[in-house]
Amino acid sequence: MSSTVTLNRSSLDEPLSVGFVLLHRFTLLPFAAFVDCLRLAADEGDRSRQLRCHWTFMTSVGQEAHSSCGATISPCQTFRNPTEFDYIVVIGGVQDERDRPDTTALAYLRQAANAGVPLVGLCTGVFALIQAGVMKGRRCCVSWYHHRDMMQRFPTIQPVADRLFVDDGDRLTCAGGAAAADLAAYLVERHLGKAWAMKSLNIMLLDEARTGAHPQPQPVVFGKIEDRLVRRAIAVLEQHLGEAISMEALAERVGTSRRNLERRFRETLGVGPQKFARDLRLRYGVWLLHYTGKSITEIGERCGFADTAHFSRHFRSAFGMTPSEMRKRAGEPGSDRVDPFFLHVESRPGR
């Protein structure tokens, strides 16, 4: 992860200054997480004086900014000279192609890039950076939830959807959500020191900053499974997608016998726990093939298979094609991509 960036102002002893570009229907959580990390690092205690950190909220004509949840940020200023800031942070909103892009904001982002000001894209803010034309040849991070949208709208971009944020020098992009606090702490530590970053995180009840390479939570979503023991076993399997846990160890973790565990799985899901666990890891492999650029060998290892041949053999048996064939099909124009929620598991009808 690169940390090389040229600061516009003369000394790291000066306050960290951040300009926020709030786009229409911006997402509130990444904005709040990022700015609160700055706020808590800016002053002693919780007094919110802008001493060590300065921040400015900006919109295209200085209008109040409406978030996707309906909350409004006011007052906002019109776009200021970008060289006044160490970073320009753009926060995107709901992706609706019927919405016209904010051409004034996109022009401002290009102005900041030409001036050498580092740009930060939070959540769908990275879409705005791409639309502004300032991400050519750059790595970018996007939430797994928006990965499909980005691939469809910007097929020449290769987004990263398996980490929290990417530092590409003067372009920093973040998946959004709570990870915005991790990126803000990363920048606070860079400018003010680790103590101030940890102060913010501790007050926000976060144990420590996660690195950019920390994996995004994967979309393994389970429906209504009434059997509590089976639910507990599935939760353990979810935590061990990268390894083949033995059925004896699984039964011990949930406080039952292997025989009882197998019986309860068959009654609830129609398959034994061993096959369920392998199928779950294979389905996770399908997701990785569609949403990451990892090699098939890496994916097999990440899904807990002994080697590529072992992974490919079970994969073909389950899906009727090899991992290479599935990845090739996924990359074909107009092909249907895997639904981000396809790892949904629920009880059989009538259970």
C-alpha cells in the first residue's frame, strides 16, 4: 500500500485540512465516520474545536447537502481553492443513472487533481472520481455491494472489492461504511501521529484502526433457520470459509455430537454438514471469481482446498464447468453476473 504523497503546505506541524465535496444524496455513515475521526483528533477531550484538524463542507453552489437517508448538512460553502486543503474528500450517493452528474463538482475534482491535491473517494465517491477522469491507470476500491454497478458502468476500470481502502498515492479510495473511520485514522496518524488517531478511534468505541488490506466482510447471508444448533454451526462455518474444519471439531464447537449434528442438518437443510460446508466454500469461490482478480490458485487456497486440482474437481462437479470457464463467461459482454446476495441459505420449505 503506497503512502507516497506530496503535501501542499509546508509543514506537517500545521493542522490537517480537509475539504468535503458532498454530492446529491450522499451516504451519511462514511461521511460521519470520517469527519468525526477528524473532529475527535482536532482537540483535547470532546470539545470539537478545529485546532489540529480543519474541515469544510462544500457543494456546487453552496446549497445545503441532502443525504440518502434524508438528513441535511448545513451550512455548506461553494468550492474553495483546492490548494487550501491537504485532501479533497468526495462522498457519493445513491447510484441512479437517471440523475444528472454534478458537472460543477466534477470540474472541481479535475481542478484539484491538476493542482496536485490528493483526492479521496468515499463509498460511491469513487464513481465521481472516475466520471471526472482522474482515475485513469489508478487502482480503486469499491464496496462489494457496488462492484457489479461499477463493472457495468465503467468496464475499463478494474475495481478492488476485497479490502477496505486503497492508497494509490494522491488517490485514496474507500469501500465506505465504517471503513471510512479506518481511512480517516490512517490519514490522522500520517499527519498528527498515532496517538491522535487512537484517541479518535477509542472515543468512537473502535479498538484499533484496520489496515487498508483488511478484507471486506463477504456477503454470506443466512435466512430464517429455526434450529438454533444448525444456526450456530453455520456461523462457525462462515468464520472458517478459508479452511476445511472437521465435523468432529464443528460438533464440539457447538456442543453436540457429530451424529446429532448430521441429523439436525439433514432435517433442516436436506444435506449433511460436511457437504454443506464444502458447497458453501465452493459458492464463496464463485463469488471470488466474479468480484476479485485473484488467481484460481489463490481462490482455491482461500476457500480451504488443498490444491488447485482439488478445488477445480469439486468446482466442476458442483457447477458443471471449471473455475477458468466460469471466470471467462463472467467477463463476456452482456453476461449475467453473480448476484451479490447469492450466498443466501435458508431452511427448506415447510421447515
